[in-house]
Amino acid sequence: MEITPWFNRKFSLIADNGLFPGIMERLLGTPLRLAQKLQGISPILLTQKEGEKWSVQEEAGHILDLEPLWYARFQDFQAGEAVLSEADLTNQKTFEAQHNDKEIQQTLSAFAAARGQMISLLSELSTTDLEQTALHPRMRTPMRPIDLAYFVAEHDDHHLASITQRLQTLS
């Protein structure tokens, strides 16, 4: 089964803020799901590359690498910004981070801590914050915090699915 490339994905806006708690549960669960998925996998398999594709460990590192962007974007809503913070669409941070040279537990711990900070920020959003809109810079569509939270959860799952497929081909 082919995974749709990330930049080809389209996202519908979510009208019901009552769905936010469920989306937050997905976001909160990503560090645990990632750690469980990588538990007991040898460092050789975690760091094995296939052509230009990221290794499993680099995929995990990429999820961590984007946490500052997500955090900044949620802060953009609180600040009333008209446009969300820009992403580096070349993923240069992931290419330069040398995730394969690190212990996987270091990446997993850093991700869990960063995601915890983001969940704390989301928990503090006021009713007014939840109604704020800002333009997503790449997709050129207005989003509210719930839409961005869903976007982040889908990004997490996109990379978790990529990791699952990669691990299946390695074993």
C-alpha cells in the first residue's frame, strides 16, 4: 500500500472545537506509539538507509525536528498573527541533525519532552484562542488551532506509517 506523499495531502477544516480533546489525545500518544514501535529494534536496522530515503531513526528524528515549528505556530494563534510561522520545506534540519549518530533513546526522550510542552501550551488555549484563524503559509488556507492540531497529528501518523513500512521491509 502506497503512502500519499505529505505535500500531496489535502486537509479539510474542522468546524467542531469539541473534537479538540480527541485530537490532543492523538498528539499526546505519539511519543508512546513511536517508542513502542522502535522498542527492541537493533541500531543497525534503525540506521539502515535505502537510497536517498531517511532511515527509521531519521524519520523519528524528523518528527522531533518539527516540534519547535508546531509550538511556534500555536503561539502564533495566541499572538493573533495573520500568518503561521513558515516551515523549511527542504527539511534541512533533519538532513543536518545526524540522527543516525545518536542513541535512539535520546531522540525519543527529547521528543516526549517537546511534545509535553506543546500539549501544555494547547491546554492553556482560551476559548478566544481556539477561534483565532491564521493562514497556513504553504497551503494558503486559513486554519484554527484545531485544524493545525489535526494537521500535526496527521503528520505524526504519516511518519509512523512510513516507519512501519520501513521496518516491514527490513525484517
